[in-house]
Amino acid sequence: MRSRSFLAALVCAAVGLSHAAPTAEPDPKFAVSVQIAGSTLTNKGLVGFGRIPSNFRESTGDTFGGAGSAIYIKRGSFKKTSNGTFTGTLIMQPDRGFNVITTIDYRTRQFVVDFSLQPYYGDADLSFADAQETLSLKYRSTLLYTERDGKKPTGLEPLGVRAKDGRAGIQPEADPAMPIASASDNRLSIDAEGLAINPDGTWWTSDEAGPYIYKFNSGGFLLQTIQPPQAFLPLNNGSLNFTEAVDPQTGRAGNKGFEGLTISPTGDKLFALLQSATVQDGGSDKSTSRFTRMVGYTIPPANEELNIEPTLFGEWVVPLPVNSKQNTLAQSEFHYLTDTTFFVLSRDANGGGGSPSTSSYKQADLFDISGATNIRGTKFDNPKNPVSPDGVLDPSITPATYVPFVNFLDPVQLARFGLHNGNPTGSQLIDSKFESLALAPVNDPKFPNDYFLFTASDNDFISTQGFFDGVPFNGGEDIDTQILVFRVTLPNVAPGSIEQAISI
């Protein structure tokens, strides 16, 4: 087994690219452009790759994993250095923990990881070792989440329901009924997925079980809970049943809750997106689960002590892509660009850690809701009125416009960084589960609308040398956490909006 000091040295490898010096800017031949909402957006190609080994252990002693479930670039951290490299800090939020055999009692948390990016724009294919020097990564710390009363949230399957509970002086209204580990274990059960950080350092976490959205303060203590409309809630005979192991009669499908969460740069609008359709909307089968739902909330001015209730201002239907068999390619994350246009990460489950090893779809696509029907407050918030019964969209609803964009599987781009799609397996095989998106400005005067698009994989903690709570586990193979960085042109983003989100 490798020592932890060796792993740390590997993770923190210095950026040098001594074997293949980068050119100054992207090669135009790599550019692929699309149009949406009257604007042209361009993918200029893959420019960076980094990884954290599957057997790396974080400061709690547990195996570092699941970190790509959600990422966010820490405000004020992203900088361009005098030698043309970029430095910053990623906040990475894992999901509910190692569950190759069974779901474990994994406490909800987030990781802090510093990075140094030296974009590579050359034509030559880098060696896998040199490719990792384009994005060096350094683990810093772990922050554990805590409920208001000191309880420790868990990743255990939610088999119980905590009754609606008012907490005077902390919440303006009572908490909704909450998912808990069991009738005898009153700890909040969170399958954490989305992450959106407010300008004041508080943040929102979306979960799959509720599907709820939780607000935490900068120390990781729970402050507030958002419950979506009834059509989203997992109901059996009108009662909440939060288990993710099986589908409810109506509401979010099992293990397909609020996979995506994003916030406007000023922190006044929060959006959440179901992984795929609710059960009543066709979500019980991949062949009918295409039409998923997004909600938008107006967020009052951030204040840790005054948790004013967010206001639901919109709800829209988003059509997800389908594969050659007409099965839905569920979304794993989305990211704010404007009040109406968003990135969305849709994919299959193939690749490293999945089966088969050859993937056919992993993309950061786009959708726009400017012409879509806002169904907030309509009959469709009642689960008795599906928006797409058996997967057929109600003719009264206009869905969002969906446009494919950044293809993670482009063989030329992968080869430039020593990566491939399909056999052989190993560290150079692209991971199956990319689940996060983050943006940072290139700050290039020649291309003022260019941004770096980061995406990270959720490796499901799969390692042959895993540890949890001091006990070793063997996941049968080794799947690293991979991070890809693309360069994209986004003219429809309001000037300074993303810079403001990063540098406040």
C-alpha cells in the first residue's frame, strides 16, 4: 500500500509540462459552436485534467471519494498568476458515502481542495503523467455538517419520517416532515447532491431523498429547509415515504431527487432540478422519464440570523436527451448562466466504475426557459395531474429548449490528455459518473467572454484500499476522482456576473 505522504505528493504534483510546452491560446480547429436564446456559444476544447487517487484518505481517516457529486469555486480564490497559470480552491461535496455493498453511516461533509491550472492548448498528445500536470490538486481539509441540535446527519437510507417540528427563534415556520435514518434513529438522512454557495458564505445543499434543499451556515450547521410542491414529494397513499430503494406512488423516483442545484451570482435566485421525471410524469421507467421538473426560488438577502422563507417563483419542464434505445439520459448537475439559460450535465452510467466501459453520452449541454411554460401554482403541482403521463408531454405545456454542447467523450480531445473511452480499464479510462460543473473566467483581453468549465467525477468511493471509520473495505477495483477542464465562450453571460460570483 502506498503511504499517505506519497499520495499527497502525487496529488500536489507541481505544474510544469516540461515535455510539451503549451501554446498561448486554443487552436480554432477544436472549436464547436451552438446557438441558444439568440446567442452563439463555443466549446474550444479540453484544456486541463487532474485526478485524486482512489486510495487517498482525507483528514478524518476516511477514503476521499464521491467528491464530484458537487463542486463550487470558492469566492475570492480564483486568480491568474504572472506566469499564465490559474490558482483557486474547489469546495467539493460528496454524496452519502461508500455503498458498493450497503449504504453506510457516512456523515455529510465537504472537502476543500486547492488547484493550479496550466491550460494546455497544443495539438500533440500528452503522456498521461504530463496531462496531470495541467491541473494539480492539493487536498486541504474536511468540514462535517451538523444539525441545529448537534445531531450528525447520516447517509443511511431514510427509513423513517421526523414529524413536522417548529423551532421557535430559529425558523419562521416549522420544519417540514424530515427524512431520518429510522423510527429509532432520529438523525437527518441526507443524500447530498447539489451545492450552491451564498455571497455571505452560507450555502444550500440539495438532496435526493426529500427531495429537499437545506441551508447551512459557514460552520456547517443546518439553518433552514425548503420543501418543494407536493408533486415532487415521495408519497404512498398520501403519506411521505422517503426510502430511495423503491419508487413511491407519486413524486420523485427512487434515488432521482434534486440532483442539480444552482444559484445566481448575486444569491437572489436559487434553482433545483430533478434528476429525471417524477413517477407520475413517467419516471418509473427510463423509456418514459424524459420530462423532468425545475423549480426556482427567490432568496431574501442572506443573513444567518434571519432565515426568511424563500418564495417559489417558477416551475418549468425540462426535456432530457435520450439514447439510441430512446431511454432517458438523466441529468447529474446544472449551472446558472442567466435567469433563463443554464448548463446541464446529462450522461449515461458507462465508463470507469460502470458497465460497460464504453460510454456513448457525457455532455455539458444547455437549456433555456425563456419560452417555456411556468406551471407554478397550477394543477400540475398536484400529483394527480402529471405533466407527461407515460412520458407524453401535456400539450398545454411548452418545455425548455435543449441544445447539446460540450462532449466529454470526443476521442481527439481525450487522447490529447492520455485518456480514452472504453477498454482497457484503469486510470486512463474516463469515469462513468461526472456529476458537477463550475465556471471561472479566463481573463483574456482578446477573448473577454471565455471561461473555464470544470467538471468532476463521483467515483462512488470505489477502491481496493478503502477505509471508513477505521475499517478497511475493498470495492473490487480502483476508480480515481477525475477532473476535466474545458474552455468555452459564453457571450450570453452578463459581463462580470461570474467574476462577481467568484471574487466577492
